[in-house]
Amino acid sequence: MSKQRYVLRLADTSLILAQRLGEWIGHAPALEEDLGLANTALDLLGQARLLLTYAGELEGLGRDADALAFLRSEAEFCNLQLAEQPNGDFGNTLVRQFLIDAFQLELYEGLLQSGDARLAEIAAQVLRETRYHFRYSSGWVIRLGDGTDESHARVQAALDRLWPFTREFFDADEIDTQMCTAGVAPDLSTVQRGWSARVGAALSEATLERPQDTPFAWYGKRGQHSEHLGHLLAELQYMQRAYPGASW
Amino acid sequence: MYTQGLDSPGTVDLPAPAADRQALERRFQARVDAEEKIEPKDWMPDAYRQTLIRQISQHAHSEIVGMLPEGNWITRAPSLLRKSILIAKVQDEGGHGLYLYSAAETLGVSRDEMFQQLLAGTAKYSSIFNYPTPTWADVGAIGWLVDGAAIMNQIPLCRCSYGPYSRAMIRVCKEESFHQRQGFEIMLRLARGTTAQQQMAQAALNRWWWPSLMMFGPSDTDSTHNEQSTRWKIKRFTNDELRQKFVDFTVPQADFLGLKIPDPKLRWDEASQHYRCGEIDWTEFKNVLKGHGPCNQERLAARRRAYEEGQWVREAALAHAAKQKLRTGRAAA
Amino acid sequence: MKPEKPDWPLYEVFIRPRGGLDHKHAGSLHATDAQMALEHARDLYTRRLEGVSIWVVRAMDIVASDPSDADALFEPARDKVYRHPTFYKIPDEVETL
């Protein structure tokens, strides 16, 4: 069951983040960014479907990707809390994206060596997409950090606001430890070193100050969510809840 | 040659003696008659240029405003696959807007100018996007009917005389048929689903049928631009011809779905081998065009908000690029 | 209306759809720097596997021939039909030419 929960964590983070990006389409600062954000959303959604399908198989209760996405309640979701945070302005969205992209990049590079063949295969695809996502999001963090005074202030504020949520990435709990021991998942301290270097380099180029680490210990991966998730799921799940059993 | 050439006076009709001007116009018309493509820096009558700027920019505005009624359902799409498909479709529409703005820019107008006209409410866009999408079935109806109607209009434009517009339309048409199919597939699932789903589909058809017919524009007798546009091969079929074709294609599709077209006067005319429709309510069309449709204000407000709230982002990107340029300049020195 | 705001510069995009083929002009887009232009080009023009290589060029850096020079530049080639293989009548018995 640990592996099933582990995979679900990966799946839910991609799903919830995709849902957030979907809110932007048609409202971005430039048409080109509507396309860029849609591209990331589509990739994340594809990843979510692959991972949810796998999680459903591991669970063995006959739940497919849609059943898991549309019919679970808040406490059953194990996405990183950062993913469910509201979009805010474009800077906030891109900082959130950048922090998670850097994490996914390091994590999935580690998962390429996973003892679980299915995960390793999924990781290869995710990695190709995530390299592009990181390029896109870090590019924007740099432009906005080292742009105008206003853009700098906005993204510094976003970074300060969102930084506490990154603690959850690297704080290994029993599932993380078990998966690492079993050779399924990489060691989170290795992932953290890679993440820290990547993020540090980009922040420096962006002339942004790296915030202090804070002891924020409410972890989405353990089902501890903010108030935002409920609203997000109400929208995500509405149709299937309103028309139970229907096929679309 | 594809450059916008805002810096060079390609847009200005250099004053020429009347005889020269007539010769230029004759040569221009001869090229058009011979199905030659007119390219950006070629000589063209100013009226041709202005007509194209108006038509292409309206088309571009329609694509990007069109992202909104469907974008409305991205967060609530009823399955992960439908969500992916819808995002891809709306992304395509943004892309179409970009192709078309690019094509218009080759005629000497900037994207920002065109955008300002849209946001100020002085530019037109397809009236159909001023209607709401209150249910999921509306997303299906838009794909099936609105994209279907758009395809009717767009295929002939692939052969339009202006090179960049015709090339943009070829790209658009390749992508558009997926749009119509995904819409039809949504309707099919609904029509074959629960009673509630069937009712949802029928209600959506009732809402979108007449506005879709109005998409083809006023009846030929009331239409002003036709003759000149036809001579210049900007418009290759009349409004009524395209509308009739759309009806003839679509009625059997509705029959297949088991849905009823909301027109009590609709009948098959054996003599002409066409479907005949009831009267279109042109008052509604005119009101919507004037800005009194159900969602006109909201659509423009959404676009305005996105533009204004994104101002700091666009400025930051330019500022960063300027800083980079200075740095590489200093490094090179 | 706000005062004149600078637009993002215009770039022209050229895509090589598959190995072995030329880069072909695909259209234009707006961007502030080369990385952004490449990303925009990728997102706009290669969603359906139509690209292995992208070139983006700032529109103002393109040097183009002037259409009014078309006669002088291109007409002289017209009467030199002997440059085309079809000009030459080769007897049918000679198969390999």
C-alpha cells in the first residue's frame, strides 16, 4: 500500500497543479502565454492520468483515473500543498510553477533509476516535459525578478509567501523512507541538494532573495490541506457528482 | 518577403498620376484573376489593404474571444480526457488568433493597435461568442455547430488572394476539423446517455442553432461588401450559399443524433434538393452586433482585465530584455 | 487610452518539419528575447509534431529583395531555358540520361 500512496502523491500533485493552470487559459498577460500555460497544463494532466491509472491498479479496487480524480474527497488527496495554492497574479503562478518544476526535475531524474519499471518508464516521459516546464517557468522568474521594480517586488513577495510550502518536498515521512529503502524512490536529501542548487542559481540570476526556511509542517502529502482544496475540488468534481454514473 | 515593414512606407499609396494608378490597378486585378497570390510588399489598392485588415483582424478577434465561452468549462470538464481535449482546443484557438494577427500585421497594422480596437469595443468579432455556455452540452454544441459553420467559411479562404491570409487559413483548417469532431462526439455521448444528458443536449441545440445560422452574416440582399470582395478573391462564396451548405450538412447530423432542430418550418425541398429553413430573426442579430447580446460586456471585460492585469508582466519582459542587451553590449566592449 | 506602450518585438519563424527537409517560413510572433521567441514558436507551430528544428529571426534583421526590383532580379533567368533539363531532347534508346 505504501507504493500506491506514493504514486498517488505524484499523481495528485500533477493533477491539482494542472487544474490551477487551467484557470488561466484565456486570461494570461499575452496570447503567447495562454499557449505556454496551456502546454504545461496539458502535460501535467497527461502525467496525472498515467500516474492515477497506475495508482488505481496498485490499489486493486477497480478505480480508474477518472474515479480517483472525480470521486475522492479532500482528505484522500495527497498532492503537495503548494500545488493547491491559488493562482494569484502571473508572478505568483510562475513562482509556484518554478518551485515545483525544479522539484519534479530532480525527483523524476531520480525515479529514472526506480526499481519499479512502470515508474521508471513514466519518469522518462515526465522528465522530457518537465525540462521544458522548468525552462519556461525559470525563464519567467528571471525576467520578472530582474525586470522592473514592480515586477521584482511582486515576485519577491510571491516567493516569500510560497517558500514555506517547499519544506514538505524534502521532509521524508514513513512512505518516502520505505520507498527509498525499497529502491523505488530516490533519497530526498539528494533531491533537495539538486533542487537547492537549481533554484539558487535561478534566484540569483533573477536578483531575488532566497527566503529563510520556516517550520511549516502541514503536509498535503499526508492529507492535510488548506481551505483552497475544497473549492478547487468542488469545481473539478461537480459534473460527476451532479450526474452520478453518467458517461461523457 | 514576410516582414511587417512598419518602418518602411509599404502601407502608403505613393501619389501617382491617374494613368499610372489605373495601370497599377489593372495589373493588380489581372494578377488576382490569374489566381496569383498577393504578398505583403506588393502594390495593392488601399481599399484592398483596408478590407483585408478589417476582415483578418475581425477573424483574429473572434478566435481569441472564442476562447472564453469554452474556457469557461475547462475547470469543470466531466472527465480527464475531456479536460485535456478542451484545453487543447482552446489552445488551438489562441494559436489561430496568433496566426491571424501575424497575417494582419504584414499589411502594416500592429497587434497592439488591433487589440486596442477590440478592447475599446470598436472592432467587431463574430457575434456567436456573445452567447453563454451555461451547461457542458453547450461546449459540444459549439464544437459541432459553431466550428462547423466556421469551417464552411474558412475552407474557401484557403484560396484567398492574399498570401499570408491564405497560408494562415490552411493551417487553421488543418486544426479545425478536430474541433468539430470533438464537439460532435460530446453531443453523441450525451444523446446516447441518461435522460438528463439527452435533455441537456437538446437544450443546447435549441440555444445554438439560430445563432449559428446568423454566423454567416446578413442575407445576400442585405449585405454590402460582397461584390468588391468577390472580385478581389477575398470572398469566394456568398453568405446565403455558405449558410445553405451548412444547413444541408448539419440537418442529417442532428437526425443521426436523434435531436430535433428548433425550427418548425424546416423541411426538405425535393425540387431544389436542399433543406429550407424558417425566417431568421435579424433583430436579435443586429442587437447582439451592437453590443446588446447576453455576454458582450463580459467577454470584453474579461479581455480587458487580462490585458490590464498583464501590463506589468509585459513591461517587465521588455525591461529585462533591455537590461540583457546592455549587459552583452558592455561585455562586448 | 494610455500613452503609447511598446509592443513586444516581432520575430519571423522558420521550422524544419523533418530531418532532410529545409526550414520553411511558418509565420511570425511577438517576444522580448530569443529564448522566449523559441518557446513561443515551439508552442505555436509544433504542437502536432511538425518540427525538429526552429529558427527565429527578429523581423527587422531580415534583408529582403524589393518587389519593385523583381523584374531586374528574376526576369533575366526566364529566357535561359537551356538551364532546364526539359530543354534537351534525348533519344529514347539512351535510358540513363
